[in-house]
Amino acid sequence: MRFYERLFPIAMLTCVGAGAWAFVQADAVSASHDFLAAALAMRLDERLRGRWWVIEDDAAEWAFIRGVG
């Protein structure tokens, strides 16, 4: 998850932008799918950030196993 902090906001802005563009084009189904994807991604991000210690512990353990850390 090294690039997650940079790529997540870009992906969210892309989904919201695509939804807004579809809404302007009067394609309500596509717009709702894009906004739903953004909402689900925000929920997933909230759950991942709530468990950050699990991710960090696993990374440190694998680095130790590989002999890097």
C-alpha cells in the first residue's frame, strides 16, 4: 500500500468527475453507478484506515522474514 495515499484521491476524483459528466449528459444510470462506486470506495477506505496497525504489522513481519529489516 505504498502508493495508496496518492492514488486513492485521484481515483475518487475520477469517479466523481465521471459521474458528474454522465449526469450532465443525462445518463442517470451511469451517473448513479459512478457515485455509488465513489461511496463504496469511501466506506472501504474508512475500514482500511481503521485497521492501519494490521497492515503495518504485516509489512514489518514480511520485511523481517525476507531479511530486509
